[in-house]
Amino acid sequence: MLNRRSFIGGGSALLAVAGCKTAANTANQEVMQGFDETAVGKLSNTVWTPFSDKKVRVGIAGEGVCSFGSAFAYQTHPNVEVVSVTDLDPARCKLLQERTKAKKTYPSCEELIKNAAADKLEALYIATDAPSHAPLAIMALEHGLHVASAVPAIFGKDQLDLVPKIIDAAKKSGKIYMMNETTAFRPECVAMRSLFEGGALGKHVYTEGEYFHYWGNDGIQSYKGWRNGLPPQYYPTHSNGFYTCTTHGSFTEVSCIGIVSDLPDFKGAKNPHNNPFASEVALFKTSDGGAARMAVMWDAPGYHGETGRINGTKGSYGTYSSVYTGMEKELAKTVEKAKNPLPPGVDAGAHGGSHAYLTDDFIRGILISGHKVCCDIKTSLDTTISGVYAHMSALKGGENLKIPQI
Ligand SMILES: NC(=O)c1ccc[n+]([C@@H]2O[C@H](COP(=O)([O-])OP(=O)(O)OC[C@H]3O[C@@H](n4cnc5c(N)ncnc54)[C@H](O)[C@@H]3O)[C@@H](O)[C@H]2O)c1
């Protein structure tokens, strides 16, 4: 586990990435949850067809404890040139440059964005700490950049006022804003989406999603402690994504149960969020008249991961599911067709083999007229905001709350 007490600050900050299976790690280090899932998303019988001879000029911000800046295959995608990179920590910035072969570095993402025009930058991938995503995304859109942001799109109740600003900045610039929701390109979610969009599942009735990530007694490292006492439903995208990235519907109402925790990060709510809950289970009404149950748990050891399943009026499909409308033989073909193959030499990456598919989706969105990215601005915000309201409901003992619609 990538915990805070395992971080011995002396020496290089890069030594602190114990537990994240990234290029920085040695063979002896543990693999952080999600980073062990690299092979499952690969397509077998498909051939990549070049779709453009252009290269998008991209900047990348953030090479934190998860090394997410370099983990999304920008440096190997044939339609990308990584022009500039940044991390506030000079050692991490240097590492990100080495890994991506970027020509330039900047001391902060803000500086990188200010120099975007001079660098002829077209797009920014934001892999910084969660609270910085929304302000940096707004600034980048205002500077005319397409934006792909790590999850979540906004961070908690205090950032709800940034939602109209993100929407406004995207509208005015006409640029893409997308969130890198890894669930969206997990094989089971790709299958769910493909079957749903093809009509095989009928009308949506009910979806379940779960994100289990045991925090342990030591918590998990993060820049300026943004993960300390983190309300589970402030990080709702890996469970909610099984509904929003399948149907592209939204959540309209929520009632959420928060479970009081004895883990040190949460005990007595003595944390930056005054949050006593390490697990939260939300029951949502969905925009199509159905329901969803979405669980995020930091204090349930044992089983871990991101899982989900959908039930429709004609059939059902998802993690652990083998029952749907008798189309088993068609499933493999359906999934293969639903994903664009990756270019040769581009590894799918971790979290269900989703990383490079998200990057490829973003690049296709920029270069191919009419290509709609999966986790677009509406789905990104729907997926995130609903969790903020779920946590608010949990603090009010499960009171039913209406969720603003995008
Ligand atoms: N499955 C998933 O989708 C998944 C998994 C892991 C992490 N994440 C997300 O990836 C992001 C990064 O995670 P992490 O654990 O590496 O974060 P972290 O907190 O360890 O590191 C954040 C990094 O961003 C840098 N940074 C902050 N503000 C900056 C700025 N203005 N300019 C330049 N650099 C800046 C910091 O110096 C730090 O190195 C997070 O948002 C997290 O939510 C997503």
C-alpha cells in the first residue's frame, strides 16, 4: 500500500512512490491498486488504421505519486508531440521530461499555459492533484487549449461554483474538455456501453458500481494531503462511471449512507474535510427513470477494485455477470468493434488497460471531425457532481437531495 508513513522524506521525493508500479519503481516495491491491471484491455484481432498525418502539440502537468503524467502513452502515440511538461517538484518535472522526451519544462502548469501560444500548444493533459484540476482546466480552456483532466473534474462542495466556469470556458473556446475516467475503457464497461447503445439491453432499469480501495491505518500519500480524510463520494467517478459512461445519462436525486470509521484518517472527523466516513453508499435516481447504487469504500479490506453492472429491460451485463440476452457469441465481436485499436507500439496501460484508450479518444476528438469523446464535459461533470451531493446527503443522515443537471 502506498501509505504516508512509508514515505521517508529524506533524499529524493521520487523515492516516495513506493507502491505505485511505475517506471520509478523497483522490482521490490508493491504494486498500487489498479496499476497491476495492464493486459485486460488489449484488443486481439484488430488492425490500427492511421486516421491523420498530424501531430497534436501537447503539454503535460503532474508526475505525482502515481506518475500519471507519463502513464497515458502520449509519448508513444504517433499523432502526438509532447512539447512541454511541468511539475512543481523539480525532480518530478525532470523525470516527466525524461519519460515523455518533452523539449521544454516549466516550473508550474500555470507557466506552461501562459506560454502555450508561444509554444504553439494545442492540448493539455492535467495529471496534478485533484483540487487543482478544475482551476487549471479553466485557465487552459481560456488559453484556447483542449483539455483532458485526471479524475475528478471538481473537488468537493467548495468547487461547485467552478462548474459553470468550466462549462463557460469550454463553450467560449469551442475546445474539448474531457475527464480521463478509467472505468470508461475497462473492457466490461466498453461491453456495457456497446450493448446498451446497440439496444441489446433495452431501457435502463438499474446499475451498480463499486470502488473499493483500502486506506489502511496509514492513509495514502498525496500532494499537500488532498487524500487525507477524503470523503469517499468526493472521488465517485470509478463507480458512477459504470452508469454515466455506459448510458451517458445522469443522476437526478441521491440518498447516501455514510459509515463512520475508526481508521485514523477518519476517526472523530479530525481531518481537513471534517469527514467521519470512510465508506459511503449512494442510491441515485437516474435521468432515464431508473436507479443506481454506487459504493465507494476506503475501509473494507480484502476485495478491491472498480466493478459494475447494468440491468435493462431486455438483459444485463457487467462485472461478474454472464447473463444477458443470449448474445454471448456476439459479445467479443461487439467489444472489438466498440473500441478503436491502438497504434502499434502503444501499450494500453493500467486500470483495466484503459489509459492509452483515453488518450487515443482525446486525440481522435481533436483530429477527427465529428468524433465525440466518451467522457465529454457533460458526462465528466455529471459523474463527479453527483458524488459531491451524495456526500452532502450522507452528512445529513441520508436526506434525499436533488442533483443539479448540466
Ligand atoms: N484510476 C484513475 O483514474 C486514477 C488513479 C490514480 C490517480 N488518479 C488521479 O491522478 C492525479 C494524480 O494523482 P497522484 O496520486 O499522482 O497525485 P499527487 O497528489 O501525488 O501529485 C500531484 C502532483 O501534481 C503536482 N502539481 C500540483 N499542482 C501543480 C501545478 N500547478 N503545476 C505543476 N505541477 C503541479 C505536484 O507537484 C505533484 O507532484 C490525481 O488527480 C488522481 O485523482 C486517477
